Amino acid sequence: MRLIFATNNPHKLEEIRLAIGTEVEIVSLSDSGIKQEIPEPFHSLKENAQLKAQTIHELSGGENCFSEDTGLEVDCLGGEPGVHSARYAGEPVSFANNIRKLLRAMADSENRRARFITVICLILNNQEYFFEGRCEGSILRTATGLAGFGYDSVFVPDGSQKSFAEMSPEEKNLFSHRRKAGDLLVAFLKKQIFQS
């Protein structure tokens, strides 16, 4: 089975391929010859993921595809940055600027609770399906670690002493929100393949 993943982000592509394994061929937008930027205009991860999947499904002539939208929700910020996580500090997108803005906004807060949420929208045989993965944790006061991307250097998942940016990909996958959503997607796809 081949699925177009609605991203050209190499980090996301690597993470989702690790999560899904070799049972399904995952190709990026550029691999599929799709160069169009896809907007994320909504205020929910689910709606943004759905729009991206629908757009790719249409542009690819009806190929099976999936998209994901991921956000970091911070309790003391009322759930921000949420759907605006990637562009929290504005354009152009900068992980470092996003982290600086986040840590400044949280500077006086003792409540460091936060979570990553990933929502996947799959379009398979013209039907839509949704899968959600969550990772609870907390935000550090200073960035630590050099691996990963996004907010990984300031996020420590529950059950670990390390930030995501201090972990190998295999370690991160033990906690990852994207892995949890990917596992649900894989289980669903395996069921579909088995039934067919």
C-alpha cells in the first residue's frame, strides 16, 4: 500500500516512517510532484488535518493519503500555542524564536504542565478516518539537547528526565504523540489490508 503524507518536513517524514514501519510505503508531497502550499486556517488540529488531507486527495487525483497537524498545549497559557505552534513567533518559521517566545510567556509561571497532540486524517478509498495521539509532560525553563525539532529541547515527557531533544529517535518513540497516532493508523491499515 502507498500513502501520500501531506508534508515536505523531513523530520515529520522520518518520525512517521519510523512509527509506521515498512508495511506501508510513505511518500512526501515532493515525491508525489505536489508543490502547492496547503493553508492551515482553522482553530482546531482536526480541521487543519482534514483540510490538508482533502486538498492532497484532490490534487493527487484521488490517491490514498493522510495528513497530520500537531500542536503544543501549555496549561498556564490557556492551551497556547496550540494550532499556532509552528508559527507562534510569526514568519518566517523559526524553532528558536518560537521557543524564546514560549519561555518568555511562561517566565513567571510555576505551572509547567503541557502536552503535545497529533491528529492524523487518513483518506483511504475515499473515506475519512481520524487518529489522535497525546504526550503529557512539562516545559523546561531552559532549552537542553540538540536532537529533534520544534519544541523538543524544552519538552520533557512524563516518565523521563530527558527532553525530547536529548533522546535518540528510538527513545523519543517510546513517548511520542506522533508515534501514538501513527500506531493507531498502522493498526487500522493492517486491519484493512487483512480484511481485503
